[in-house]
Amino acid sequence: MTNPATTNTAEHSTFGAGSTDRSAGAPDASTAQESGQGSTTIADVVVQKIAGLAAREVPGVHELGGGAARAFGAVKGRIPGASASAGQGVSVEVGQRQAAVDLQMLVEYGVAIPDLAKDVRNNVIDSVEQMTGLEVVEVNINVNDVHLPADDGDGADQGSGDRVQ
């Protein structure tokens, strides 16, 4: 993600002027919101899942993730009791008050991609800001494939033995 106001550390990222380095804090906790009555810490994975779920809510988004991530998710989805990760295809950088999100998407054929990207961006920003109180400074969207209606049948019935022809 490219943001000139970003300062990277080994464990987290902070955004904007006035942010402080919290690298001595908990390794998985990237956001601390302080008040006079204590602090609230939000882990990166929380922001990642919120963004992933928000992106999937938008009609026209078929799936999130690059080719390898989708293939791994499909295999994982066939294992009893396992499910695809809500954060698949989503990476985030979270600071104390701001967040940036990168999405990898597979879109439905026939959908206007610029309109879809705008809707996804708005839904991700609204969801993350409402649920976490963080300001989302950017949502970068990489459309890496188009899902064709004919793709639905490929491989879905392989090995079932009770296909009707």
C-alpha cells in the first residue's frame, strides 16, 4: 500500500503526523484507543475480517483472493468442519487511528467494474469505520479475474457418480 504518511515498523504501521510508535505493545494488537477509563485494542485480523465480509456483501463480488488463495480456499472448504477465511484476499495496515485496506477480487461477468469498485470501497469504509472507530484512509482494489456463469459447473460434480446427462 502506498501512503506517504505511513511509518512502518516490524510489528505494525502507524499513520499520519502525531502517531506514536507502539512496537513495544502486544504483537497482534495494532490499534489502541485511549480514554480516561482505559484503552481498547483492535487486532489487525479484526479489521481484515470486517473488510472481507463488507466486500463480500456487495452484489457482483464473486470471491476474494488471488488464484492461489482461491484454490487453497476451495480445498479447505471441502474439508469437513473447515471454512474459508473471512479475511482471504484482504490485507490491512492498521495504525492507532487509521487503516488502509487492499482487496484482491474476482468479479461476476457483466458487472461494471468501476461502479462495483466504488460500492465495495464505500461498504468497506463504512463497515470498518462504524465497527472500529478507525479512519479508513484508502481501499485499494485489484480485480484479478472475472467469473463466468459457465465456470459454476466445472468440477463441482466431479466424482459424484449420480450425474444426469
